Amino acid sequence: MRLLGDPALRARCEEVTAFDAELARLIEDMYATMYAAHGVGLAANQIGVGLRVFVFDCPDDEDHRHLGHVVNPRLAAADGVTVRGPEGCLSLPGIEAGTPRYDRAVIEGMTMAGKPVRIEGTGFFARCLQHEYDHLDGGLFIDRLTGLRRRRALRAVRRAPWGASGDAEAVGA
């Protein structure tokens, strides 16, 4: 798992061009990594692969499970009310902050087989979709924080055992 400060997390991921067995193995590895880390979503760059792929196994606000993956996703819509809710990240273990996100998101992309897919989420699942999509453009949830919430999150990064190596400076702490 790549942690804050790793350049892979800040680079924009490249489009997938080969829908082959290697892509299927990557997606399988991503699910295994996500489950091992007890996450609800994972972007490829979080494991050091600079491709536009993310996986998810995430509940919505009604506790309905959403399981899937998206290759070359595009955020087709993010709208509705903005909700500030708790958000964390496997690349910033132990750090959580109230982060503003739209209450509805629509992602369009492809499956590992190259078939079109459209995923619509609301509530917590919409938060997950937006979070993972941000990763593919080199973004992290802490980039969406301002003021006191941002200062507290960055202070927590500096205090974290994995953040002591100057990673907080990578986000302007």
C-alpha cells in the first residue's frame, strides 16, 4: 500500500489500453489488497500502478452493498446536496476528517472485459465513488479539507508513525 508522500499517489493515472489477463489479475490483486486492509474502495495508484482503475465493495446509506470495478472511469455527474461526512483513506491510515462531498455521483467507464458500465451512487457510496475517482487524478481527501479540519488532519499525519518521514510536507503542512 502506498502512503501519503509517495509520488504515485499524486500522479494522474494513464488510460488502460489493454483489456487482457494482466488487467484481470490487477483487479483481482486490488480486491485482495482492499479486503486485507479492510477498505471499501481502492485505486490502482494506491498499490503503485499508474492506471485508471478502481475497485469497490461499499454500502450505501441504506446498507445496500455495491461491489464492482471501473476501468477508465469518468465522473459523469456529481450533484445534489453537499454533505460533510467522515472520510478516511487506506493511504493515510488512521486519519479521518469530515470531508465535503456531493450526495450523488455517476461514474461511467468500462469493465475489465471492455464493456461499458455506468454506476450511480448516493450517500456513502457516492462519497466512495468520488474518493476513488479523485485518486486517479492524483487527489486525496485531505485536499478537500480547509481551515481547522485541514490543520488537524495534517497534524495527525505528522504524528502518525508512517508520517514522521516528512510526508506532511507533501501536502503543505
